[in-house]
Amino acid sequence: MKKQSKYRRKIIKTQRQYLPLAFFWFWYGIVLFVVLQSNDAKTATSTTDFSVVPAEVNYPAPQLALKNVNGETESLADFSGQVLLLNNWATWCPPCKAEMPTLKKFHDAHSAEGFTIIAVEAGDGKEEVLEFANSLELTFPIWLDPEGAALNAFKNGSLPNSYVIDRSGTVRYAWTGEISLAMLEKYVTPLIAESN
């Protein structure tokens, strides 16, 4: 029995020696966790301003003609002399839907300067497209593309994707992914101004 109590006393003494160290590491871990969480929150906030940067390109716009939501056939050639942003999108695509208010805002601000957006919906039915367009009060042309002609013409099946066509019919910028207002102002506004 005497050996057992001596052994217990040794364990208790050892535990008492390491107890402050254990508390230190426990609280250090909590502080480190809180600091890392606050950094993650700051990073998450800054990514809401994230936008893809367009690729500079230089090639003639493809010949493309599709029916709009009113059933009339329109072509890119019908918009000759304007700066166009052709946007391929779908009602089921979250980033496509997320960028639409931004595209509307940019279009509304620059349409008087000879700029328009053509929103080419990739495959959904007319009623779904109209419901979505009406909910956002979109004022730019919306074309229906049930066969994927625009995706094939621009050789890009990812959604959303956008192409900026200058007044002479040359594709100048290509985007794949959601566009921010800041990127539109940075890249498209100077193109509108240089052509005006």
C-alpha cells in the first residue's frame, strides 16, 4: 500500500507540473482558432468582389442569327455600328443568374452611348426565360438558343460566357464566368468611349 500511495503522489506531482502548460496550450489553441476564423471571414468578404478578367482577343464576330423572345429573328449584323456584349447564359445556372442584375445596370447606364447586351439563353423554354427576364425587368434583347448555336459559334460550352464585339464587328474581349460591374467599367467602358 505504501508503494501505491507513493506512486500516486508522484503522478499527482507530475500532473500538477504539467497542468499550467496544458492550460497554456488550451488557451493558445482557442486564440489561434479565433484569429484564423476572423481571417477566413475577411477573405470570404473580399471574394464577393471577385470577377474573372477578360481575355483580350481579336477576331471577326461569327455570323449568328437566332429568334428573340418575341419570335423575331435577329442577327449580330443587325447591331452593326454598336458595341455589343453577347452573354451566353441559362436560367438554371447560378452564376448566370447572379450576374444579370450587374449586366442590366451596366446596360442601362451605357445604352444611350451605342452599347447593348444580347443575352442568349442556352436551351430553356420561352416561358421560363420570359418569367426570369420580367422578374429583373431586363431591357436588352434576349435570344433563345435551343440548339446551342451561340455556344458552338464561339466554341465555348461553359456558362456564363460573354464576348465584347466592337463597332466594326471584331470580338475584342472574351469572358468565361461571372462578370462584376468593376470589370465591365474597366474594360468595356473605354471601348464604348473610343468608338463614340
